[in-house]
Amino acid sequence: METNPEFEARIAELEKVLAAANARAQKYSGELEKLRQQYADDLFAERQNNKRLQDECHNLQLDYEQLRVQKGGFGLKMLLFTGFSGFMGSLFMFGLYLLFRPDDNHTAAFEQFRDSRLFNYELAISEGRFREVENDLQASLDHPENKLIRPEIDFTKKIVGAAKRRCEGK
């Protein structure tokens, strides 16, 4: 068998290329293994970080629950306190009302005065006889039965006087 030098040179060249390709394949295989190991390490670190974050979240939830329970107790105490203080305040106001409410005699005297004179006053004012109403109110101030309603009569007299001045001023 005869060998052709061209083929041998070509075979030698191809063997060199094959050896270089094998060397590159081993190099890339080593790099691939390094990348796989780095990926595995990164994945492990990520899982550890994720576990740490989950534990932190769980601890925060527990702290929140404890705070919510504490706030709930405070809110209940404040609710009871405000309810009790509102009750006591209303009791106090009721007491003040009972202490300072208008007397029944006062109310009865004013109703009697109003019933006896209101129509006559309205008629006189509508006819422009302000002076007559003022004189009757002044006379009513001096009656002893009107002693309890003297401030109301005086108030009415001042209003009639103001109305008279307004009507006369036109």
C-alpha cells in the first residue's frame, strides 16, 4: 500500500485540528462545569436568602399581631372611658338642667300674661299705636304678679320701642 504524501499531510493536519478541537472541547467542558457549579452556588444562596426573608416576614407578622392585640386592648379601654365620661357628662348636664330650669310658676305666669295681652298688642302694633303698647308694658312691669317675668316684659318693651323708632324713621 502506497501512501500518498498529500493525504498524510492532510491527515496530520486534520489530526492537529482534531486535537485542538478536543482541547477546546475539554476547556469548554471545564468552563461549563464551572458555570454549573456557580449556578448551583447562586441558586443555593438565593434559596438561603429567600428563607431568611420568609423568616423575617413571619417575624414581622407576629410582631404586627402582638401590636394589634395591644392596640385593641387600648382601644377597648378608651371606648369604655369615653362611654363612661359621656354618661357622667350627660348626668351632670341633666343635673344642671334640673337646677336651672325655668320654674313652673314662671312658665305659667308668662303664659297667662301672653294669653291676656298678645292679641291686643298685635292689633295695636299693626295699627301703629306703639306708644299704647309701650305704656301698657311699663304698667305691667310694676304689677306684683308679673315679678317672675319682668325680664321678658322688659325685653318685649325694648323690641316694641325699636319697631316704633324704625316705623317713625321712614
